[in-house]
Amino acid sequence: MTKYIFVTGGVTSSLGKGIIAASLAKLLQARGYSTTIQKFDPYINIDPGTLNPYEHGECYVTEDGAETDLDLGHYERFLNTFTSQANNVTTGRIYQHVINQERAGAYLGKTVQVIPHITDEIKRRMLLLGNEKKYDVVITELGGTVGDIESLPYVEAVRQLKWEMGSENCIVVHLTLIPYLNAAKELKTKPTQHSVKLMSENGLNPDILVCRTEHPLNDDIKRKVALFCNVTKDAVIEALDADTIYGVPLEMMREKLDKICLTKLQLPISKEPELLKWKEFLNKLRYPKSKITVGLIGKYVELQDAYKSILEALIHAGAVNECKVVIKNIHSEFLTPENAVEKLQDVDAILVAPGFGSRGIEGKIHAIHYARTKKIPFFGICLGMQMACVEFARNVLNMGDAHSTEMNAQTSHPVIAMMEEQKNISQMGGTMRLGAFDCVLQEASKTAAIYGSTTISERHRHRYEFNNAYLEAFEKNGLIPVGKNPATGLVEIMEAQDHPFYIATQFHPEYKSTVENPHPLFVAFVQAAKQYSHQ
Ligand code: GLN
């Protein structure tokens, strides 16, 4: 029978529930338990696809084309397994289903209410992955903070499930904060007490408390928290600030979070976690032998979470190369031909990020021009690839006003244009070209050598594409479409000749990079940057 662990958050947001959930899952997986993680988000959007990155950071895309919360990226990077649409549910999706059912007459004249109809639908979805019989443990992260009005139905659903399944099959791990008051030189437990009290007012008591703290928790503090919060002392777990998120699983192992969960769920603790590869990775990450600087050109660079998967993929690739990757964030809006040298002269590689809309677009084009002409390793992703084509068209093919029709519908050279199947779409949510598609690579290309294969599959999220009317002109002049979708002929990868590393992809390779499987393109990009820095 599948066992369930719910991870809730208290006191404040941004405590790293996603990382704690992913770390616990990693430990259980390393002990031989097949584990998956899902996230329930209390907002009313159907999915985060329509959200501005400033709201919730990056939108993560799964194999099956679901636009999901960025925590799913952590789950995949930690567990090295795929997630899917079923792993991310929002209040919007729950209500949409219930309302559709109501319109179909499924409630037989009953009044449709939050309890039981909304909570029943939440419970049904919470158990969906477990019903597949593939998993020993399903971990469910509840977005938001206990006490939020919109979190209430979720807390109620967990309360009911715990009651129905019994505490040996369903436990709650509550992540909380023990702040340190500098003036008093003291750790304070009151916010944690209050947040647990708030939960218990709703009939739910946590089984384990994971306490984020800047200072170690001594025995007295642990005893006090245990006493006031109705948990055993060994279930008060210290979670000190970590130097890297990838160190958290080992920290949690040291604190026995996995063992306590297994004991409470009455699951055997037979073998020690198998974390050899993980530790090797951590070692390389912590003790690099060299250093490079990557210029990240984007319009959301001030927000760490907006390019989460790209930053993590660079960390994975850095570790493989035993090289520290320093990110220099460069705001595309403020990059001009005049200041390009000043802003870019100290970088060893340039990555132009994905994006939407015209803000900062010319800055991206200048950065690409600089990388191409100065022969600096260049990696363009999605919009980055599209702008690489625009730059090439303008400056090599002499098509002065070349552009993507996303930015200039009137351009006389629409080298990037809307895909045919997109033209009649009026709904914005979930209608882009989304998810995994096959791509066939030219055998003689650098990209094929990097992948070690000529057929690959990568994830997409875009509406515009390379306009194949310009294929010949590009190819003749040295920007080669080395990867195409075999079914549709859509260009997926551009590679420049006569350049040490110039690869641009219409897909998002960053979504598939994990600790155990760093993405080959990122690994090769960091390697090229290393070579460049030694010149
Ligand atoms: N705005 C571009 C498109 O929709 C690129 C999207 C992206 O970078 N993810 O095609």
C-alpha cells in the first residue's frame, strides 16, 4: 500500500518547502523506496503558464507538456525521474473540474460546497499518483503557508485523509522557522508554536517539525518545541541554512528525517541510503579546480527564480567540469552597442535566455552579435535562438529590419514567425507548443557529437518558429539548422560554423538537466567557456 507524506509550511513563505520535500524524497529513493512528489498550489490560475515570472519565478515544463510550478524542476533534478501534469494541481484546476461536473449534472441536485465537494476533489487528486501502484511513498507539498485563507480546504483534505487512512499511512511534516533575535541573542520558538496552533485549530497536527534556523538548536529548544507542539523530541528536526540546496539531503539524513518518517509510517529501515553519485557530485561542486564567468542575458535577471532551471543546469555542468560557474547577470534592457564591451569583456561565455515580448530585445541581439563576432562561446535558448537568427539575418544576410513577428509584425524579413497551428488560437493558457518532441541531428554536427546521438528528445514552450523560407540563405552563409523535428521539419537547433561554440536551441534543454544526468549541451558549453578563459 502506498504511504503518504504531506509537507506543509508555517510562519513565512520561502522557507524552502520544495527543497525539503525533494531532499526527503531523495533519501527515501536512496533507501530503495520508489517515491514521487506532487505539489498543490492554492492559487486560482489553472496553471502557472499564464503567470509573469515576477510572480512565481520560472514556469517549468514536463515531458507531457504541463506548465508547472518551478518546484517540479527541483523534484526532477533531485530524483532523476520525470513528473507529469498529475504532479501539479492548483485550486483553479480543482474548481474547474467541480464546476464542469456540476454543469454536467453529476451532483444530482445537491448544493455544491467547499466541504465535501471541493475537498473530495482535492483528496481524489492527492491519491491519484498513489493509485497507480507504482510508488511506495507519495510526498505532497502544499503551496502557501498554513493560516492563509486559500490553504484551508487543503488542510481540511489532509485532515480527512489522515483520519481515514490512519497515522501509520499518512503523516504531516511541517516546515517552520525558528528566528534568531540578534539583540536578545536568542532563538525564538513562539512563531513555530503559533503556526502549529493554527494548524491544530483546523484539526491537523504535524507529526514532524522541520525547523529552519540560522543557529543550531540545542536540546532545550528542541524539548520546548516538542512540548508545545505535540510532537516527540526526535521529531524536531534542525534545518540549518545550507551552502547549496544539493547539500540538504545529506543534512536531513544527518538529522534522521528519513528514518523518523519511515518509523512513523511503519516501513522497514533496512539499508543505508545509496548516495554515492550524489556525494561525488557534491564534492566536485564544493571543491572546483577552476572558475568561469557566464554572462546571463535576460530581462528578469534581478529575480533569481526566473531562470531557475538554467542556473541549476549550469551548476550541474560546472560540477562535471570541476569548475565554479559564476553568473554575471546582465539586464538585456540596458545593453547597447556602446556599452557591450564594458559589460561583456570579462565573461567567458554568453547565454541568452528565453522570454516573451519586446522589452530588452535589442540588448539580446547586441549580446549575440558580440558573442558571434568576438568568438565567445554562445548558447541561445528559445527566444535566445530566435534572436540569434534575427542577428544573423540583419548583420550577415543584410536584411536590415529582420525580426520575429512577435516583436514586429510588419518586418519585411520575418525570419521568425508564428507557427501555422498557432494562428487561430485565441486562448492563452496551455496553448503553446509544449512538452517533449523528437529532433533529428545532422551526423556531422557539433551538437550530435555532444549528445553522442543523432536522435534526441527535448521539451518546448513557444509559439514562434524559424521561418523555413530562409533556410537556404542561412545555411549557405554559415548558420546551419543542424537539428529538425522529423515530423514537421521545424528547425530546433542552429549551429554557427567557424566559431568555437555557437549553439542555439528552440527547445529548453535546461528542463532535463539533473544531478545524475547533467545536460550534455550545458556540460559542453561550460567546457568551451573553460577553454576560452584559458586563451
Ligand atoms: N516568445 C518566443 C515564442 O513564443 C520564445 C518563447 C521562449 O523563449 N520560451 O516563440
